[in-house]
Amino acid sequence: MKFRFGVMARGLDVVRVARKAEDLGYACISIPDHFGSQLAPMPALAAAAMGTSTLRLAPLVLCNDFKHPVVLAKEAATLDLISRGRLELGLGAGWMKSDYTESGIVLDTPGVRIERMAEALQVIRGLWGGGRCQFSGKYYQVDMEGFPKPAQASLPLFVGGGGRKMLTLAGQEADIVGINVDLRSGDYKDLAANFAAEACDQKLEWVRASGREVELNILVGSLAVTNDVDTALREFAREMETPLDILRDSPHVLAGSVSQLVDLLQARRERWGFSYITVREDVMEAFAPVVARLL
């Protein structure tokens, strides 16, 4: 697949970031879904849509436990309509413990959360379809006509994950699959092995077990455009408490000159299939020459 690039925005000035991202050649703007010091994803993405003309809107990702799928299906279809068909709906099962403990929302086991999300995907698709959605599952019971319908006849669904159950579901149901570290523990501790290239190999085996063709996304959480690769990697290793040798080959990390990064991304697309790359807003301008070279 051809490369495309996204920007994850976390600040308050999402419209400025969206306009800048579009000007620099990025294809998508993403906002995560947490209860901390960030904007609510759906209204923020609606504002970004009003300030841009081509930028796609990609929440990365909405937590299924925070909204009933009937509510989310209506909000997503509305956003797709007002943006003239630019939404890519990202959905996840939730993972950050503080979101649950601070809000009082019950944190069920990963298996329950994933099973519930699988039902939610069916409800959302049913509400977006041509007829009445009649669904009776373990977690959701719905009998209604969905309104409005999305502008896109096949609105892309993005599912991200890092464990077997989630990535198996993503491979079976999603149009776009995000390969993450395994966050079932609910925090970022003890993740060193998860960043390894070999861990990514295993995760992609789970995704591809379904035999379906999907677009593959990777969020590059640590990125440095620099000629001093070793210094950048040492700093990332210290921050992430992960051995430097693991990070050097990790798909979640990028460090190098513009030419080196172009070569690295092409090599990683060849090895793993990653063609949709998301970076943080604080590095989007430094990374823009790489985007320009690969489009």
C-alpha cells in the first residue's frame, strides 16, 4: 500500500494543528480518548473538520466503555456527514486504569471488554446499514433504525491492540489495524519486550490469521529527526526503561536523518506492511520532509 501519515494531537489548539498538518501533507489527524488533560475527541475533530478541507478524522481510539454504541454510531455518522465523508472510526476496548478508577467506571477483565467491543462493532455497523438494526447480544440489545447514515457508504473502521484476542478481532473486523504495545496491565510498566521487532512479528501473525487484507497503522511514540542516532536512542532507552538494542529495531521508535528515516520506513513496510504512520504533533514539522519524500 502507498504511505500515508497522521498526526496525533493532544493540545488545546486542535484547529491550528489540523490546518498545519494538512498544509504539510499529512492525511489524518488523530485524538486519543482519555479523561486527562485533553479535549474530547469527537467535538475536537468536528472543529478540525471545519478548519480543513481534505484532512481525515481518525480518533485513536475511542474507548468502547465510555459510550453506548447507539450513541457512538449516531455521533460518528453525524461527524462523517458534516465533514463530507472524512471520518475513520477508531474503536478500542479501553486499557488505562486511571480512566476507570478516577471516573468510577467499572474496569472489567480484558476478555470481557473485548467481547463487549465485538458486540458494539456489530451494533454500529447495523445502525449504519440500510435497514433496521435488530441485535440481541450478551451486552447490548438494540431494535431501531439508525439515523443519520454516514456520508461514506463504507465508513472505515480502525481497531488497535497489542494482545492476541484484540488483534485477532481486529484482523477479522477492521479495515485498518493499529499495532500497539500490549497494555492489558493498564499502564506502561514492564513493556520492554513489547517494543521488540520479534513481538511485532507475532502480533501481525494474529492479525493475518483471518486472511483478510487490512491497512496497517503504527503510532511512532518516540521520534527524532537527527544525525546523532545513538544519542537519540540512548535518551529514548532511558525514558522508556528499555534496552537500546531493542529500540533500534522497534517499529514504535524512529531516529535518524531524513534520508535514514525514509529508508527505515520503506524497510519496515517491506517487513511488516506498515503504510499508515502516525506521529505526535510536537514532531510533525520536523518529520514533514520525510512525509514529502514518501508521498
